[in-house]
Amino acid sequence: MNKKNVSVITRRDFIRRAACAAVGTVAMTSAIRDLRFMNAAVAQSNIPPGDYKALVCIFLAGGNDSNNLIVPTAQSEYNNYAAARSSVLALPQSVLWNLQKPGTSTGYINPSANPADPSNQYTYADVAGHNLGLHPACFELAQLFMKASLRF
């Protein structure tokens, strides 16, 4: 006679598995409902097929040090940044890609140029008037910014 392997499940295990199944079912149902709403909204809009635009948001969970991605380049603001980040983490000001206004030149200026110089008409400043620079490894982001395909 063959012995059957019978797994013993405790009441606690049963409740735990049932709760996980319920949460998974609710999450899946909610996601499908949201997709139906989005599909209905797109179907009702009058957007021509060739005029599609998308907003892409990228969330990096621990993969980006945002304090070294976009760095202030005006001297007083850079000094505050360097003091807060210490000499170990702060990027040298000479290696930053200083952003220019979209549509001008190549999207960045010579890293050794003074971005706070009022004669530099192409230097980008955000709405608060801060001059910004990008990490030296982000040349492609500077190019996208120059083409007005990227915003900060």
C-alpha cells in the first residue's frame, strides 16, 4: 500500500494564506478597474493619433543620490552644498555640467565658466532663481534638457 503525504496546515497558516489571497484578489481587481477607467478616458478624449505625449516618472529606490544629481552652481549656494555634503561627498564645482536655457547652444556650458556671471545670457535659472548643474556622468540628461525634452 502507498503512503500518502499529507501536509498538516494549522489554523494560523490557513488564516495567513487566506488573508494573502484576499489582499491579492482585491489588488488585482482594483488594478483592472483602474485600467478600465484609463482606457475609457483615453477613448473619450479627442487626441489625434499622431499627437501622443506621455509623462514618464522613474522612481529609483535607493539607486540615486539626488543631492549629487542636481547641484547648485552659484558660489554661495555651492558653498552651502559643499559644507552640508562634506569634502567626501560633495562634487567639485569644476566638474559639473552647468545647465543652459533650453534651445540655446548645446545645453551645457564649459564647467569652468562662472554661471553667476550676468554677462552669460544662456545660463539656466529655475523659478526661484537658482543656477543648477548636473553630475558629470549625466551628459545625456544635459542634452535632453537643452532639447526641452527634460525638466527639473
